[in-house]
Amino acid sequence: MAISLQKEQNIQAFRQAKYGLMLHFGLYSLLGGVYRGKRGPRYAEWTQCAMKIPNAEMETLAKVFNPIYFNADEICAFAKNCGMNYLVVTAKHHEGFALFHSKADDFNVVDASPFRRDIVKELADSCEKHGLKFGIYYSQVIDWHEKHGGGFGADPSEAAGDTWENSWDFPEKSEKNFEICFRKKILPQIEELMTGYGPIFTVWFDMPLDSTKEQSEEIYALVKRLQPGCLVNSRLGNGCYDFVSLGDNEIPEEIPDKVGSFDPNDIHGFKESPFGLYESACTLNGSWGYTTAYPGWKSPEKILETRLKLEKLGVNYLVNVGPDPLGRLPVEAVEILATVQREYLKREQN
């Protein structure tokens, strides 16, 4: 199979990267896993779904989303000092709120919030400045802000809420058609991200669920047409991928030749990586988004142990931090990752 020079370069860069930073940031960060005096789910970014928060209320949250201490340069410099080589940010998570200036949908950080700054653009520029590869996370099926957002055809038993889709604002499943959301919002926003933010190292899709094979193939082809070197993860679904995203917080004992069967409704199912590229995305506590409800920080010793184990296996370690409502990396996360790097360097010197 012929591949572009850009893709070959990124394949090599992915193998060498080993360690990266993932940022889950959005309106859910304002809630911190708590809604009206009640703890939400452990995955704080699922609070809207688990607590059935109406979209009108999320739109009100957007009006106060103003992370005045967000500083892309500080975050990227910190990641680089911690030995990380790439960064992935949630350009749009399941709540449908975009951290970039989208012309396809005005529910975004520039048009719907007082912050009025393109967070994705600032991180992309800062990654280039600090020598980090830049990647984006994009929820290509689930979108709770949309009546026709996907997930309504999938088994909800593994969802962090009662359903995958917005069933509280839009309860009638028979009226839903994911193709409408796909054409209206998903594809246009992916095109925006692939054309307005410089070179994209990886694109991190999530939960294929209702995706048809044709939809996954169309997204994959769009990415490759606009960013030939960009590496697509396995959660796009339907066998369209360049590298394997292991299950959430999955630390394997070995890399098998083949794992599971590729079922588009199985969020963890995948086959072997065509280029031998694997990545494990892991939280520093019990949540991806910022939480005050279930902090449960992992120890630096545990993170270092995981880093060394995955490095030995040749699996990239993508460590997630959820910035707080003001845009800061929580001090606990900063202390943990700084300690891990100090101990890692000590081992290298001995």
C-alpha cells in the first residue's frame, strides 16, 4: 500500500513520540462533576447526559464560560518539560460545544461564550512554537446539542448516562436521523479543523456507535484529502484507521496480533494496527473532564510505572488532564506529572 511522505514521517514520529498530553475541556468543566448539589458520574464530561441537563441550560453555561487563565504557551511548555512530544485537545466533545470558531455551528467558544478566543487555534500555534505535535479529539457521532445526534440506535448499557444520545430534550427516537447531523455539523466541522489549524498529527475520534461504514469511510477520506499525513485512530469505526486506541485506561500485558472483532457498535473493538501503532489514553484520576466529585488522583509512582511499562511495549502513553473552569491545569496534575518526569530522568541517568 503506497503512503504519502507526510504520512510516513508521522508514522515514524508516532513511534518515537511515546508520551503525550490529552486535554478534556468544555462546558462540563464548569460543573466539575456536580449538578444541583448532587454528584454526577465519575466521568465528569458525561454530567449533562447522566443528570439530563437541558440544552437551554448548557447554553446558559456557555454564556459564563470564560477561562481567563487559559494559557496555551504555559500548557505546551509544561508538557514539553514533562517529556511529552504531542498534545491532543477536545475540539468538540459529546455536549456539542466546540472549542474552535466554527462557521458550521455557532455553539462554540467564540460565538457562544464571553471568552471569544479560539482555544484550538491557540494550542495549535503554541504546539508548533514549543516543538510538540498537535492532535485533536472530535466526537463524530454523539452530540447532545443536536436532535439528530447519534447514539440512539446503540445499546445504552455501557453509556455513562441512561442513553448515548440526548433523550431528555429529544425523546422520540423515531424522529431522529443521524445523517442529518452528519451532513449539517459533523463533516463541515471536521473540514474546518483539517483546513484552519495547520498540520494535524493525529485526529482522535470516539465511539462510532451509529456510524455506517460509508460515513466512517467518508470521514477518513476527507481527513486524508485535506491532511494526507494525519493519523486517524481506531474509534472512527468500521475499520477506517491508522493507529489503535486501546480501551479507556487499558494497560495491556502485551500487544496481541489481533484483539476482538471490529463491530462499529463496540467502542473498544479493533483489529491489529496496520502500521504497528498503538496508544493508551489514561486519566490521572477517575475522570477525563475536571471533577471535584471524584478526584482520586493516581500517585506519581503509579504513573511512572505505567509510563515505563507502555514504553517497553512500544505503546504510546497519552495522559489526560481536565483543566479547571478558569483554564488552569489542576495543581495536583502539575505536581504528579512534574514528579514523574523527575523520577523518569533519574532512572535514565542511572
